[in-house]
Amino acid sequence: MFDIGLENEVVGVTKFCKYPDTVSNKVKVGGTKNISLDKIDLLSPDLIIANKEENEKKAIDELQKKYPVWVGEVKTIEEAFAMMNKLGVLTGKNEETRKLAKEIKDSLDSYRSLTNLRACYLIWKKPFMTVGGDTYIHAMMEKAGFMNVFKDRKRYPITDLDEIKALSPDIILLSSEPYFFKEKDKVELQQLCPIQSVKLVNGEIFSWYGSRMRLASDYFKSLF
């Protein structure tokens, strides 16, 4: 929203919205799972942008009784571009969103991976959780040059070390979110999986669609 010239129009955000720095000046309406309906009522927005995966259906249903609510769902890179274009239509910023989408697409198209490493991407520790083939993270893994060993699974399946080892990935990627894997986690897992390479990765690059996608190509290059 900020990158297409709507900073002044944005009246409320979640506590997880942190870019750009000036977003800190906006009213926080709670987290993605515990939205404060009362705070939203005080803001009386003309449009609410929600996400099917991140936001609770009950809260969305309540908001739809009072306000126009657009619910997005992004599982692929193509759907991320469609989402941007739709928001351009909804907010009267068609030209701005088209320009942003083209900038991102050109950047992603210019990236060519020279590898095809079999990878396991972990998003949670206790229990271990990974990503299936119907997720945006999976799409970004493929773009980066990784072959998701859990591509035949759905959404975010629970797994364990035995299953991970049986699938024989070349590399285990430890995300910075939603669980913030740290160096000690990397060392611990490397000892448990000595055959595999273990790497900490920036979860925002793999899971945040929208204008953050501009950073993906350069980040992917830095991984190899």
C-alpha cells in the first residue's frame, strides 16, 4: 500500500506490519489471528484487506457485516501478481501497481538458478513443520533453485527427523519465521543430520509477497 502511494490512506495495520519504518505511526489493530474488532470500528475503514490463510474466518465474517472486505489468497508467484493488480483496481492505483508488478517480474525473470538442490524448508521446530507443494513458499523455493522434497504434501505438514532423512534432501533450510531458527538450531540440526547441509534463510523473502518480492532475486543469488 505504501509503495503505490497510499501511505496517508492506510489507517490501520497488524502488529506484524513493519515495512516501511513509517508504518509504526499507524494504529495497530492486533495480530493476524486476534484482530481487535473494536479498534477497527473506531477507524471506520472504507476497505479492509484480509488474507484467507492468515486471518480467522470468524473475524472476517464479522467485519463483512459492516465493511467492504477483500480476502486474498496467494499460493503461487502468478497469484501474487494477480493480487497486486486487484488491489490496484480496488484502490484506484492501477498504474502504480502495474509499474510495481512489472519491476518485480522483470527482476524475477532475470534470475536463473544454476542448481536444483533437493531441499526441506522448515518453518517450525516443536514439532518440525515444513511446506507442501500448494504454498507460496514452495513456489519461491522452486524459483530460487530448490526442489521441495515435500512437494507432494499439502499446506504445512508436521514431520520429523526420520522422515526428513528418508527423503534425503541435499539441504535443510531453516526459516526466520514464523519460528525464528537461530544459529544454535542450525548447529544442533547439523549434528543430527550430518549428511545434509543446513542453512538459515530469511523467511520474509520466501513467504512475503507484494513489494518485498523486489528483494528476492538478489537474495537468491546470495544463497549459492
